[in-house]
Amino acid sequence: MNTVTLTVKKQPELYLECENVNTDAFAGKKAADIAKLGAYQGKEILTLGDFFTITGEAGATAADTKIIVNGDCTKMKYLGAKMTGGEMIVNYACDMYTGSWMKGGKLTVNGDVHSFCGLALAGGEFTINGNAGNYLGAAYRGDWRGMSGGVLRVKGNAGSDVASFMIGGEMIIEGDVDIHLGTHMEGGKIILKGNANRRVGGQLVKGEIYVFGKINVMMPGYKPVGEKEMEVDGTKATFVDYLGDLGERHPKRKGETVYGHLYMKK
Amino acid sequence: MPKEVTDVICPFCGTLCDDLIVSVSDDNKTILGVKNACAIGAEKFNHQRQPGRVKRPRMRQADGSYKEITYDEAIDWTAKMLVKSRKTLMYGWASTSCQAMSIGHEIAEKCGAIVDNCATVCHGSSLIAIEDVGVPSCTLGEVKNRADRVVFWGCNPAHAHPRHMSRYSIFPRGFFTVKGHKGRKIYCVDCRYTDTAKCADEFIQVQQGFDYELLNAFRTAARGEALPDTVGGVPKEKIYEIVEDLKQARFGIIFFGMGLTHTMGRNHNIDIAINLTRDMNDFTKFAIMAMRGHWNVTGSGQVLGWQYGFPYAVDVSRRDQARHQTGETTSVDLLNRNEVEACFYIATDPGAHFPVDAMISSSRKPTVTIDPHINCTTEISDIHIPVALVGVEVGGCAYRMDNVPIETRKVVDPPEGVLTDEELLTRINKRVDELMAKGGA
């Protein structure tokens, strides 16, 4: 696997749209070619070379490419978005859409990410070793298909509207979340190790949410149906099983109504 | 001999009352009186004759004072600002006509700007919910002629849309609602006992920030499932009783306002209210409608929606695509994050409505404001360009809150030499073309 290292040499005055900073765009290119890739700042089209010092060269395909980004990326959008393979490590906080529409590969951010990161994640591994903003792993605005595959792990806290319209995959939040976790969820699995503010699993059709901490206010559409002993992300514990959201539509399978599950650690 | 202009469209709120009668002086220059309008609507016409109106563009000087300049100078300055800026916020549009908007959007496309309207601090959250789950709605005429269950949730038309209740929602007698008020059951859900609540048959006081939970409880009750004893301060017996009554409706309507759009959860409150409406359609006919405030803000959503597919916060800074993301391309976020380089405000007063931090950020950028009046925004602008009052001094198309387009009427002439929005934007557009042909500002 070949490695390309990007070091920020100049900060954008507005925000930079780094949709060309991912393993797929770099694949098969040398440092000089990568420096020529375009990046929008408002209506102005600049190149990656204007903002980054680029060393190394990419592999022949995305899967053979590793990208390391050093320096302050708080004004860079779309880092690692739409990547399908390979590896990318960002050693700083990044702005919006980081790792959105990812289909494969491994993306690690050693810092915080802003809102709309991991949108509609379809595959691969996305790890945030910091905090995340709102709409983490949610659907793009107006879409009914949120995160559908892959693993998204946040070491810190996340904001509101996390995993909205989730239809598959697994999300692990090791810290706390604000309101609206898993709203409109229709599949997949969310593991929340900290606390949630309110409105967990509102309008949830299918899927599983595991909460290790507390929820400030429980949704009225959830009803406890028993207890279960389970091992969740390496922790063995007893969980109270709630069915829901009883105010939402639910499909039938083999004549039986399928509900979503909210498991609260005892 | 003063003459009377009838069937005038009111240029104030989203109700767009179309039965105003305006008395105009002989020379067609002064409005003498307004009949049928509410107090706010009448004031809109009375402004026309107020002394001290700005009739020529003004430019801010280094010492903070304003100097009168010509329209040509103002147009040249504005066009240069738009061409030079890498990202411009073009915000407002709610008090102008759809025709003016379409010219504005042409400028935005050429100059790589972001077009946003008042929905961004108003019913934007309703529009997000509609993008997510759609909306089963109707026209106000249907409400007047059919509705026998009316729910006002988090809105107070008694103050915000003063003639809404008498024209459409509570009192009028319609084709199938011959008994008027007596034939309708009115519910008001709010955290305060408002003046609208006083007109309602039943007032449901919900704890602030618990609308989502209460709507969820309504949906759960409609499916016959069990509920906790109280939800948001409302006993479960009451919830079951109301849901059963709503199911008995021949035609039900939910009107909602800022009480849902600007409390915890915002778009999710609307989202679940829309889904409750959808659920009620399993039993009867039900519709839901946003109480749009600013006059033609619905029209701005319509024109943007028709041209770009998004109703507000449309980013056309990149030539290849139009983008929209609430939280990113919305005015307040753009200003707070310093993501734009210049501001162009038209037909709205963000200075009075935006958070202070956003306006502090705006005041540090080159700013042009196009507005007939002096307002909070004109005072932090580099240039203030006065224009004719749309709906009073010039006609044009406007959309009512139920998305019905209405052609507004001109009742008096604008002051001599004052341009209309359309004329001004056309000239700015032409100047932008000239500058771009020369290769920039």
C-alpha cells in the first residue's frame, strides 16, 4: 500500500470543498498530479496544491492507497467523502461531510468532526477519536435512506439527529448524545454508551438501540416487555427490552408485526 | 374626488386578504384610507404617505453618516460587489413579487451566490419536514367550506394573522359549513393561554418543549395502544378523548406555527404532526397547513423550488449544481461561520430578526440593502436603495400560505423617480453582465 501525505500549508479564507481528497480521487496519481486536483472556495476553483504540501504517491487503486492529512482541517469540507477503499487518517478536527457516502475502506479522524459527517454511510469503517456534531450518520436532507452499512464509532459525544433514517450498519457512540437519536430508523443497530437527552427512537419502525446510560424523558410510544441478558460491544449486562415506537407504522413478517427494540441497561 | 380601488390584496401576512378597499387621491399619489384590512395591513398602506421616506439611494460615509447618491452609482457599486465576492448571501425576498425573485436568482447564478428567504428563521423547519415526509395539505377555501375540526397547534392567528379566523378557519359559513363557528369544533394546543385559545372550544396546555411527545402520544392513541398516565402535562384520558373526536371529523385541519417550528426538535415536531395527519386519513379526511408569516415567503419557496428544487437556502455558488443544507447554506449559519464575503438584502429586515452575532458578522462585510423603508438592516449597510412598495405602488405575483398564487394590484404611483424591485434588479443584472464581459470588477 502506497502512502500520500498531505500537510496543510495555507488556510482557506472561506471554506474549502475537499471532495477530491479521498483514496478514489488519488488512486493512480503521483504527488504532482494530486496537487493539480481542483478544490472550490466559494465560486473560485483552486487546486489542492494551493493549500497542501503533498508528498508520496498513491497506489494503482483506491484499495492500495493510504492518505495521511496533517495540519488544521477545521475549514475543510468533504474529507474522505465517497471513498470506496483504502485507508485515510486525518490528524486534526475537520468540518462538514467528513466520511459521508463512504462505501468502503477505513477512515480515522483524530479530532472532532462538525455536522453532517458519515451521512448515508454504506460501508467501511469510520472512526472519530473526538466528538461529532449533529446529523452524524443520518440521511442527506430529504432522503429517506440514512446509514445503511459499515461501522461508525465515535469516542466522544455526538450532537442531535444522530442516525436519522438509519436502515442498516452499526453505530457506536461512547459518549453522550443530545436529542433525536435514531429518529425514523428502519434497521441497523445503535449502541450508546453514555446518556441521551430526549426523544430516543421517535418514529422508529425497525432496528435496535442499546442505551447504557440514562434517557431524560422516555418517548410515550415505548412499552417494556421483559429483560434480556446480552453481550453488547464487549460488555455483558442485563437490558430491559422496550418495544416501539407504537405510534409508528410497522411491517408484518410471517403474519407477525415487527417492532423496533430499545434496550436500556439495568 | 377621491376614488376607491376594490379587491386590493393586502401586502402584509401570508393570509393575503383579497377584499381590501383603498381610497386614493385624485392625482393617484396618496392613499387616503383603507377598509377591511386588519390594523397591521392598514399600516402597510399608511406607510406610503408618511413623511421622511427615502427616495434616492444612500451610501454610508466614513463618519457613519449617509450621503445621497444616484441610482446609477448604487447599481454600479452593487454589481461590483456581487462580481468580486467569492460567495454572497442574497437574503430576503419575502416582501417582493415572484417576478423580481426570478431576476434576482439569475444574478445569483451568475455571481455564485446563496439565495435564502425568511423561512430560514421561520417555517424553514416545516420545509425540512416536508422534504423528509411530504405533506397532505389543502387550500384555505377547502378549510372554509369543509373543515369541522380545526386544530391550532403552537400558533396564534389572533395576533399574527388577524383575519385568518374570520375569513377561513373559525367563523365563516361555507358551502358544507353553513353553521359557521357553531358547526366547527376548535382545538388550541399551546403552552400559553393565547388569544386564539380564547376562541377555541378546547384548550390543551402542553408543557413547553413536549409537543413531539404529545403528538407521538396522539399517534399511539390513534392506533389503540397504551399510554403513560400523562404526556407533556396532558392526562391520557384527554388524549384518547380528543383522538376519538378527531376521528369523527368530516374534514379536519391542523394549523401550526412557531410554537412547533421553534421549540425543541423543530422539524421533527412538524414531521410527526404531518404523520399524525396521515394517520388520521385512515379514518377521515385530514389536512395540515403551515401558518406562513411573511407576505410572499411562500412565493419565494415556490420560485426557488421550481428553478432549483429547494425552497430556501439554495447555494448556487458552484456552476455545476444547486445545493441546499439547513445548517450549512442557511443565512444565520453562513454569517456565524463567516462563510460569505458580502451580503445583499432585499425586501426583508434581517437586522430585526437574526441573532446578534450573525448581524455583527454581517456588519463587517460589504452590504447592500434594498428596501422601501429605513429599518435595522439599512443602518448597518454600505448602501441603502429605496424601491416602490410591492402590492401598493406596483403589482406582481404573490403566493398565499396555502400555495395559491394571487396577482396583486397597484393602487398608487410610487414617488417620482423611485424604481421598482424588478426595474432595479434588471439594471443590476445588466451591469453584472457588462462587468463580467470585461473580465471582472
